[in-house]
Amino acid sequence: MSCMMPVSESVHRPPQLLLAPMQGLVDDVMRTILTEIGGFDGCVTEFVRITHTIHGRQTWLKYMPEIKNQNKTPSGTPVAIQLLGSDADNMVQNALYAVNLGINHIDLNFGCPAPTVNQHQGGAILLREPKRIEHIVSTIRQHLPAHIFLSAKMRLGYEHKDLALDCARAIENGGAQQLTVHARTKIEGYQPPAHWEWIRRIREIVALPLVANGDVFSLDDYQRIRQISQCDDVMLGRGAVMMPDLARQIAAFNRHECIEVMPWSEVVLWLEKFLLLCSNKNAASKYPSARLKQWLAMLKQHYPEAEVLFNLLRTLTTITDIQYTLQKYIATL
Ligand SMILES: Cc1cc2nc3c(=O)[nH]c(=O)nc-3n(C[C@H](O)[C@H](O)[C@H](O)COP(=O)(O)O)c2cc1C
């Protein structure tokens, strides 16, 4: 394990570590588990798509049940809700509805690469039009009560990076209070490498707090993204799901402590809790087994043992069968 001292730290506050929004992967159950394991200072919901309607209470609570817990996960980590859309006025109406329910942090998505979303002028397609981004951010900022925190998340562009700096400036001029940059264009998808040096270029031209994101899969990656981007704050996405204690390790590193990586025997206990929470949420559908298998498929990339367990559970569909097999497996460890 690498345990060098942290790179330059802000004198004002410790570096922040955020859990990325990941549609279909990081829902409230995954947020509960990962923030309980520890290390995160905040997280963001999956995007709520804003089209022509104003979503009702049920929808907001579906995306963010943490509203009922003062916008925090059960272990106390703050949660922001993410909106995706391009109709500024309708986004305002939806944001105000969410604020009335108690939400205190709204994040705006300017990075989603999904074709359906882009065809409807949402997500990464907006990176072609910095002026439109500024209009969306400033309209929402002007209508939100002053105490509501407004942040945004962007990629470096749609097909090229020529407008990356303009888009970041637009987000700052619009009045956002924080910007997360996933260091790739839409066209680059998730192909490595992430261009961390571009976050540094953005760092040089905007003053708002910047969060660096993309391809942090280890403590070494964390140190490098901070060094190259010159950002103290970092957002972890897939790495946090593949390695559930990655944030805990990073937080320990930032406290100048060295901790052991989570052994597989502990990971399985979190898997058991995850399954339980999924079945409490929706026992009747395929949701618990699908979610468990999805997580195992990602864990395989870091823990070879996950493949063995995945194969044991692969054909099972009922929660009872899966729970029984999982418990029998845990007893053998
Ligand atoms: C399955 C999946 C779903 C995602 N959903 C969202 C989303 O809802 N909103 C968003 O801003 N970014 C979303 N992203 C992008 C991530 O937040 C993050 O920017 C990206 O995965 C790069 O970080 P990473 O390399 O640490 O995973 C998603 C990524 C993945 C892999």
C-alpha cells in the first residue's frame, strides 16, 4: 500500500471526497452502503430528467429518499439531487418544488452522453453551447433561495475540447458555487485516459471550487489526479463501487494514517447488507438479485473471489435462494 504524505492541502478545509452520481448503479441503497463504509464528504443522486412536467413528491422521494433524513444518508453524509434538462424555466419550477420538499443542494448535469438525453437537448450536447449553459445556470440561480447550494458537473466537451474553458466560465458566470469536471468529452465515453491536465487548465481560469473526476481507481490515482489537476477535491465513481473502501483509504491517507485494505471476508458482509436493503426496498421484483449481481460483476475487477461468488449466484433468482447461498458461502470463509 502506498502511504506517502498528501500533496498540498488547502489551509481552509480538508480536501473533499465525493461519491459520483451513477444512474442505474448508485441509488440510495448503494449510497447507504458506500457512505457507511466511510470516507465520503458528499454524494449526488442519479440524474432526474426534466422535460415538460413538474415532478411530484413521489418522484423526488424515489430518487432521493434521503430527503426524509435531512438530505443525508443514514450514516450522515450529505446528498445533492442532480437535475438534467435544458428548459431553464421548467428546471426552475422543478428545482423550487424540490426545495419545498426540503432539498438544499441542487447539481446540474452537463455531461450525460446518452443518445436519448442528447437528442432532447440535455446533458453533454449542451457543451456545444456555452451561452445556453450560462442561461440555464443563471436562471436557476436567480430563482433559488440564496441558501440553496447550486453546483454543476460537466465533461470537457461534446466531440472536442475547444469549448471546455468557455463552458466552465459559463457555469461560473451563471452563479454555480462548485463545478465537477469529468475529464473527457462525450465522444471519448469512458475510454482511458481521462485528461486530468484539462482540469488544471480550467482551474487556471475559474475561481469557483473545482472537483476533479475521472479514472481514480486507487490511492495512487488519487494522488496523481490531485497533482496534475491541482484540485484538492475529487469525485470517485466506478472505483468506489469496485473497491468499496477506496474512499476510506483516501480519507485515512489525508489524515496521514495508513489502514489495511478491506479483505474479501468483509466485503461479503457488506454484500449481505446490500441484498437485505435491496429486498426491503423492493422484494417483489428482480431488483435485489439484479443489483447484487451487478455489484459483484464490478467487484470482480478488484477481487478475484467475486467471480466465484458471482458464478454461484448467477442462475438464482429468488431472494431466499440467493440469501441462503450467500450465507452458506460466508460460512466457508
Ligand atoms: C453507470 C454510470 C452512470 C452514470 N450516471 C451519471 C449521472 O447520472 N450523472 C452524472 O453526472 N454522471 C453520471 N455518470 C458519470 C460519473 O458520475 C463519472 O463522471 C464518470 O463515471 C467518471 O468517473 P469514474 O472514472 O470515477 O467512474 C455515470 C457513469 C456511469 C459509469
